Amino acid sequence: MLSTKLPKMFYGGDYNPEQWSRETWDEDIRMFKLAGIDVVTLNVFTWALNQPDEETYNFEWLDEIIDLLYSNEIYVCLATGTANHPAWMAKRYPDVLSVDFAGRKRKFGFRHNSCPTSPSYIKYARMLVEKLADRYKNHPALVVWHVNNEMGCQCYCDNCEKEFRVWLKKKYGRLEELNKAWNTRFWGHTFYSWEEIVLPNLLSEHLDANNPDKTAFQGISLDYYRFNSDSVLDRYLDEYEILRKATPNIPITTNYHGHATYKPLDYYKWSKYVDIVAWDNYPAFDTPESTTAFRLDMMRSFKDGDPFMIMEQTPSQQNWQPYNSLKRPGVMRLWSYQAVARGADTVMFFQLRRSYGACEKYHGAVIEHVGHENTRVFREVAELGAELNKIGDTLLDSRMDTKVALLFDWENWWAVEFSSGPSDQLKYVEEVQKYYNAFFSRNIPVDIINAEADLSKYDLVVAPVLYMVKDNLDKRIEEFVHRGGTFVSTFFSGIVDENDLVHLGGYPGKLRNLLGIWVEEIDALYPGQTNQMVMKKEINGLKAEYKCGILCDLLHTESAEVIAEYGSDFYKGMPALTRNEFGEGEAWYIASSPEPEFIENLIRSICDEHGIESTLITPPEVEATRRTKDGKSFTFLLNHSEEVKHVNLPEGIFEDIITKKIYQGEATLEPKGVLIITPVENESVNR
């Protein structure tokens, strides 16, 4: 449970009382209580207010608002305020200002522009957090610490360059090892002194100002990404260690970016150091439900299935997209429950009151510019607040049972898109999403794991575009399959090691024995150009032919069985889909990027063959998931369509935990409707 002080789902969000008068605070709190809001996030962008100069600290305003909230039974998620350094600091200590990819020194402004290795930033951030921790460590309103905010800055300053060399010395020990790992004899890059190493950016190894993935030396750029992710993590850990010492029993987190797939930071590594994962959930009007579900499942998977926080979502519209449409009636509630359905134990918003100036003044809020509760958005927020209050602790700490894992690895992502070919059309996240969609459409629960995860608890592991095979990963996959697991991989897999050096001896390198194939060539197809995957062997649910594109591996079988062949071009008749028995299990290889229908049908066939069941078979646009707690199950039915939907239920009698309505045989879902049903005994119904 996130907090024993508030044994229910946190409901609230970001509040900026420092932007408003004292009289407004009282009115806001009145409306918070009407809406059922019981947690507010404070102090996110207040460093300049809390510390007007090097010597002075001002927390009196913060004391007042925290006390006022607590006296009204509202708890606090307290941010450390280090997300934006003050202007005085930028002027007096320019080392806090980062340098961009093009080598330009930034001036004060915007946010997320603090150099992660700046000695001045480190010094003053620690001092600020120490004072906050000491001042509020015993305050009864405090339920969670919120470090910084959406952390992340890629800096190319001289100090980062020096720290990069220190990081490299620690990793490689000797220059000889670094030169070997980076293959520096290529283009005469051999380094004879650590001081000769420079950061890879537009002034050195990178080739295109509009595409930072274009690098001449993938190994160097990979290590910079690792270094930068670690450097930003170190700043989080600076604050974490101070807060943990002061408050051993208060959870500590930081909110991950709205794109869960935020490229600069390896969130799997980060998640080892947060007490609970927190995410800012910002789908657009036209974001597919499966894309949001993928990101939610990733949040749940970061800490091995533990519940996570929705730290931010908008009650209505966003402010940074080209077209900031309103959330239609019922959508905010629907998307909130989608997060809960996939493991969230909080529902929180940005923002609680709309700013009246600067770039977020048109970002939606619980309290709109009109300043009262008589709005559609406020009514919807209050209705959801009442429902969550009714649900209480029923769902807290419940888990999802999964038999399928989808492998998504940050370092593999970096390496795939740093690769100098074979195709600019290959986008790692998009390829993984295609396979996730196949499970989503069947309501089959999936964990999103990285290359370090334990595979033993799964029946099926799918690893699209597993380009980078790190030390021992191949052995762990082999052990998984040998014991009876099913492994599915795709084109452009097994190519390189962790330094982006090719595994010699034929693709797919260390996966060759497991997959029973070797790849001779890789053909890159132009946009719109396709080949065909023609089934050679009949498989239940698959039709005779499908389109494929982007890349086509030209492969030969060794021990694998050919299931489908290419239908055209000079490699017509070569294998396009193979299956290899390995020990008690099997390994599939999909040699191209197929159309979605093929992936859906193949995944369905594999799941049926191995007894991997759907949570529930539902009509199109109805999502179904299940969380369990203390032997009791809770099935979520979410209707993303504009039409009434009818869902056939399993045998038994079910109760909706929100309305207490009883269902048997069939459930009817209104447009954008939500049901959370749990089995009940006949005696309970009779009573």
C-alpha cells in the first residue's frame, strides 16, 4: 500500500498555490473537497521562490499551504523543487547551464536545462533538499516525496566531457579495452590518452543536425547515452539518499515522461531506485488505445508487476500538441480506469487550477479560468472522485497474472536507431508496438521486460528486432526454451554485442543455434515496396499469403522448419517464417516486418497452441483486463467506442464494484462505459 495514512487510491494532482492569492487557496480547497481530491502535489517549480539568493531560504508560504491542506484532510505529495534552477544561479554559476547537441551554451529559460554534472547545481540542489527534508520529515500531511520533475537533459558541456572520461575509465579500466570496444582503428580513431576523448555530438561524431541518430561511431554514441542516463540518475539519487535518511518510511519517486518510451533515459535501470514508479499519462485525441495500454503495461512491469502511480494526466485538453482537442464526455473517466485496469494505484492530474499566464494557461485543469465548480470538467472529476472513494482500498496492491513477456530494451533501442542502415524506416518502438497490438486485440495480458529480466515465469517471450544480444542473454533464452518455453524473434536480431560490434560467424549471431537458421543478406525495401510471405505449411487461423516490408532477411535453415516463404523478387522461395524445436520448447523467426493481420493471426495460433488464454473475448473496441488480490479477481471492461457494446461473461454471477449491480451471462457497456466486476456467491446475491 502506497500509504497507510490514506488507504485508498490517491486522487488529486499538481497544484501551484504560489501563483495565486491566499483567498484563492481557500476557494480552491473548498472545490477540492467537492471533487473528492485528497492528495495534492506541491512545490514542483519553486526553487526561485524558496531560495531567492545563495544564503536565503523562504518556506513560510509552503508551511502555510501544507498546514491548510492537512487541516482539510488533504495530503501532500511534496516535490523537491529542483526541476528548474533559479535565474540568479544561472547568472552567478554558468556551469549550471547545459550545452546542446550543436554545441551551443544555453541561457536561462524554459526548464530541464540544468547540466546533470554541474558542481554548482549539485551543491545547491543538495542543500535545498536537505532543508526540505529536515523541515517536513515529520509533517503528518506528507505521504510521498516527488524528486525533481520529468527529469532529463542531454548536455555536451566541457564538464560533462570530463565526467564522461571518468565514467569510461570506470567502465573499461584501460584505454586498450576502450579502443577494442569502440573499434577505433576504423577511420584512425585510436586513443592514446583519456583526454583525447570528446563527446559525440554535432561537432564530432554525428552527421545530421536534424537527426541525432546519425553517428559515425555507434559504440561512442551508445556509451554517451548510457553515461547521460546514469548522470541524470545520479542527480535523482543525490536527493533520494537525503530524503531516505530523513524519512525512512515515506515512499520516494520521480515522474517519468509522458512518453513512457522516453529515449534518453533507461527507465528499467531507473526503476531499481524508485519506491514506486510514477508516470505522466498524456495520450492525444487520436492515440490508439493499444499504444496507451503498452505504456501502462511498461510502467507496471518496471518493478516486476508492482502497482504504479499516475502522477499526471489532463482532466481535459493538453497544451503542446498541434491540435489540443477536448476530452469528450466520459473519456477522462474511461482513460483513468484504463490506467487502473493495468496496474495504477493513483489517479492524479496536471493541473488542479489553470495557470493564467505562460505556456500552460490553456492546459486543462480541474478548476478552469472561470473559477467555479459549475463546469462539465469539474462535474466529471467530482463524479470520478466519488467512485474512487466508494471503491476505497478494494483494488490497492492487486496484481495482474501474465504468462507472456514482450522484450523491450533501452540499449537495444539506442543501438537499432544508431545503426548505419540498413533502413531509415526501421523504428524500434513501432515494431515492438505491432506485436503488443496482437496481444491487446485478444485481451491477453503482457509484461514488458528488458534484457535482464527473469524469463522463467513466462510461457511465451516475444523479442522483436533483438538487434543487440548482450552477454549471457542468449544462454538465458536458450535455457527458457529448452525447459519448454516458446520464443519468437524477428528480422534484424542477434546482429551485435553491447558495443555494437557484429557477432561474427553469420547472423543471427549467438541466436543462430537456438533459431536453427543463418542469414546471408538483408534487403532493405523502399517505403511502399512490399514482398509477400506465402505459407508453405498450413497453420490454424493463418491465410495463404501476407504482405511484408521494411527489411527482408535472406536466410538458410539449419535445423529449423520452413513455415512460409517469400513470394517475389530474386529470393522468392527462400524462408520467411521458420520454427525450430529446441529441447522441450520452440523458437520462431519472422524474417521480415509483416502486415498486422499476420502478426495477430500468428500470435493467436501460438497462444491457442500453448493454452495462453484471453482475459475475456470481447467485441472490437472493448478492452478487458484483470487484477487479483487475496484470491479475488476484478475484471475491467472498458468500452472505447461510441456505441453500446454487449459482452458475454463466463459462467457465474458478478457484481460491479462501483454500482453494485449484478451481472450474469452478459454485460452491457454504454459508450465510453466502464465496468469492474468481481465474482460473488449466490448467497451474497440473495442477501
